[in-house]
Amino acid sequence: MSTPSGLNTRHTADSSSSSRTGSQVWRDRIAPSLLAFALGVALIYGAGFASKVELHNAAHDGRHSAGFPCH
């Protein structure tokens, strides 16, 4: 439905969350959530089993690569 000014007043399927298909919900919400969860688990698991020296060296190298002095 168009108004006299030519603007389209109909709602599209993308603007209404109730008319999303299963693949859109997966792509827009579930997949990013699972990826963030997996990354968080990997970081916590990796940090839990790393030695203090390895964690210090990783943080030290990260500071240098970002341009922050640490000495």
C-alpha cells in the first residue's frame, strides 16, 4: 500500500520478528550465541590449563602488539 507521497507503508517480513523463518532465527540469533559461548568456553578452558608463565607471556606480547609499553 503506497501513500500519495510514494512511501511504502507495508511491513516487510524482516521488520516483524513474528514472521521470521527458522533459518533466519538460526542465522540471526542462535548461531552467534553458540559461537560466543564456544569462544568463551575455549578461552576459560585454555586459561585454566595454561601455566602462569604462558599467560604472562601472552599478555605481555598482546600489550606490545597493541603499542602499550610495559617496562
